[in-house]
Amino acid sequence: MLQMPGMQAEMLRRADAIADVAVSLSPVDQNSPNPGHYKASWETDSTSRGGRRRDRAVGYVRNTAYYARWVEYGSERVPAHHVLLRAAQLGGGD
């Protein structure tokens, strides 16, 4: 049951909901050479071979911008925005 196509579709639907919230929360630096790149770099995916034992459907939300980890967790010069964390908290309840 955990690997059924319907379960995989539901995981993708939930990942899409979280990604939609992440896009709305994404900061845009108008002074950067490519403003809006981070906001446009959200992706979702799902597979039926997820989990520790690779026996269940899972959904993935990721940002492909190379600097996404610094936006999420911050650095010495950049405050942490926790975009994905907040999106999962807000959008994961759908």
C-alpha cells in the first residue's frame, strides 16, 4: 500500500503544496545580479522507493540555486530565512 501510485501522487501533491508556500516566502534581493533566481528554483519530485528501507512513497521539495543552503540556514553575513522549514510547517497540513 505504501508504494501504490495513488500514494505517490498524494506525496507529490503535498510536495507541490509546500513548494507553493516556499515560493511565496522566498526572499528576492533586487541588488543581486539575478534577482528572483532563488524564488524560481524550487522543484518537486516523488518516488515510490523512499524511506529508510526504500519501501514507501515520498515527496521531495528542493531548491536548485547553489546558494539555497545559505538562504535557509544563514551564514556569518546572511541571516537565516528558514524558507523550507516555514513552508513545510505552513503547507504540510493540507
